[in-house]
Amino acid sequence: MDNSPSFDHDTHKLEEIVTLGSMELGITLPPGAGAAFGKYYTFLTKCSRKFNLTAIAGAEEVARLHFLDSIALLNATHISNASVIDIGSGAGFPGLPMKIVQPSITLTLLDATGKRVRFLSELCDILGLNATCLCARAEEFSHNPGARQKYDVAISRAVARLNILCELCLPFVTTGGIFIAMKGIDSNEEITQARTAIETLGAQLQDCFDYTIPGTDIVHRAVVIRKTSKTADKYPRRFAKIQKSPL
């Protein structure tokens, strides 16, 4: 980790970008959130190459493309006091930035790679955040009675087609809860193709929330899917089957 004055300057710059960007999104940061994002950036920079966490580097890029992009999801739905599972969490996005800004949520971070889960666990200790970090495959863990249909909100930034993400994520969501998938604004065809999966898994498309990341011209989309009934026990299937024959 670089402790040089230039790195300290980058950290302060990041905190300023996140603070101003949050204001632009209409989101008020709680006390200490700016400093928490600074610590997050410092530890992410230290560990990124070692754990293969992210190709995005530098204070401004991380502030906007990771932190503000994640925080923007708080405008997609009312999430205070909710139980939230971040599926395929990787370096903690979007779940941990959301937890920093909305401490009332109960957060579970799920990833299939052990070294990433170790990173997340250490990061939570550094930030003083109470979050559950689990190493498991989503298609297996969602069949666990303690996890199945137990969460108010599932979120995922994973790079996968929406019909595949729905089968991996919706089984975690309680009836009446929501699944939020982070997508680009060019996702109309993908959303249309996922309608069968959404209905089969006991849900319906509720909203497509488009937002511009502050300080950029990048527009992203939060696809909000509402769980309306119990997901059949046979879902999710084995991942090879999901890939071979998507719903």
C-alpha cells in the first residue's frame, strides 16, 4: 500500500467526489461515510491485484464507477431495515457501499471465490461493518433452508444474462421482496428474453430505473423485479443446466 502524500491526496479526492456525487443523487451520507469510503479505497488498492478484484483503478474512477454506481441503487427502492443479499459480490459492489450509506440494512455478501470472501471479511473488519461474508455458489446455497426465500432484497452486479441471474437470485427472495439486477441501458432485449424466467420463478418485472453516474455521461439501469409467489423447489438447477437451457 502506498502511504505517500500523493496517495493521501487521492484518498481525500475520492472522499470529496463521493460526497458531492451523493448530493447530486439526492442521497445524504451518514456521519463517517466519507472516511469509510476512503478506507475502502485504500484497502481495495492494496489488495486488488493480489485478489483479482477489479480492473478499475484510481481515486476518481473507483469513486464514480464503483462507489457512486452502487449508492445510486438506493434510489431504486426503499431499502432501510431490509435484509439484503449481494450475489457474486466480488470486491463488495454494490452491497458494501449501500451498507455504508444505509447502515440499517442487514447485509450478506455471497461469492464463490474464497480469496474474495477473505478480502470482504477483512474489509468489513477495517470498516467496522457488521456483514455476513459467505463462500458458496448461489445455485447451491439457495437450496439451504436458512437462505431460501429469506431476504427482502437480492442484488447483483454480476456479468450474466438476466434470465440466468433471475434463476440464481430470485430463490433467495421472500414473497413480496425484490431482486435488483444492475444492467446497461441497452438491456431492453435482454429484459424481454428474461420474461419467461421471471414468471416461471414466481416474479414480475416492476421497474427499470435508469440513472446517470455523477460526473460522467454513463447511464446505467437497475432492473427491479418483484417476487409475487414462492419459487418452485426445483430451481435453481445445476449451473451447467442453467447455462445449457436458460429459462
